Amino acid sequence: MRAGRSRAGSCGAPLAGSERRGGSHGGRPGVDPAGGPVKPPGSRGSALLHADEGVRRVLPRLAEQDDGFEVAAAEAAWDACLAAPDWDRDPVWIHGDLQPGNLITDQGRLAAVIDFGALGVGDPSPDVAPALWTFTGAARDAYREAVGYDDATWLRACGWAVAPSLTGIDYYRHTFPRMAEHGRRMVRAVIAALA
């Protein structure tokens, strides 16, 4: 990467231009989703309920560890996310994997998005979830307002942040500690966002 470029992390202020691009993160305006690959059950962009079994399976194991959050609070946050109504509108185009490593910044501005392997049409909430790992405080609120989705979409976005984080903490605890720590930060962020 050239000087000044970086992968996105947690920012205290919105990436410059996010207010202009915000609406495009949860669906590609002007691009007809008809005929696009529909996200299959269990993948980001499908109903969040498909992730429930995996989350429930790891909760008892997480309760045996000290990961810097209360497992009961994480479970309550997950339950709140699951209680959100499913996306009941037409599916929209989503990237499906807007992880920090796939968001390239240049001098604080979003410069590129990479890795389109999860591209498809479905519920936009997975593409709203990056607000939890990219922004904090007022910047997160500004992003959420810019994308303009309803509270149910925000809850599902929190679900798409917390489900892979909970399972990832358990899976990566010994093999990829940095990924496990990212998961811990996301769980704490979701618990705080829904408190």
C-alpha cells in the first residue's frame, strides 16, 4: 500500500465522503437487483435466524472464559437482534463482506472497497454492520443517519456484527488471537450500542 493508504479501523470521525456514499453501502442505488444472485440461507444477507444455532452452540464455551464481556449481556443483545423483523422489502445489492481489511482509506477518505466474493442481493443489514467496527460515537450516529435504514435494519446489522464475532472468538481463540480480539471488541460494541 502506498503512503497515506490504510485499511479501515475504528474511526472517531466519519471518513470524509461517507455522508455522500452512506446510502450506497446498504444497497447499490440505480443498479437493478433483478436477476442478481440471491443470498442463500445462512449467508450474510439472508435471514439472521440462520446464524442462531452457531451462536447458541458457543455461548456455554464462552461462559467458561474471560473475554472482557458478560456472556449474558451478549446473549441478550443477540436475542434483541433476532427479535428484529426480517427484511420484508425487495432485496438489494450488497457487498456482504465489508470487513476492515476490505475497506481501503487514503488520508482518512474511503478510497476503495475490495473482495467482492460475497456480492449478492438480499437484506442490506450486513452492509450496515461496518458502522460498528469502523466508527465510534457521533461518527457512528452520522453514518447510521446517512444510510437511512430503519431501526430493525440497525438491529439486524448488530446481529451480523455480533454473531460471527461470538463464534469467531471461540474458533480463533488459540489459532488467530488478533481475530479473536476483534470479535471481543465487536461484541462489546454491540452490547453498548443496544444498551
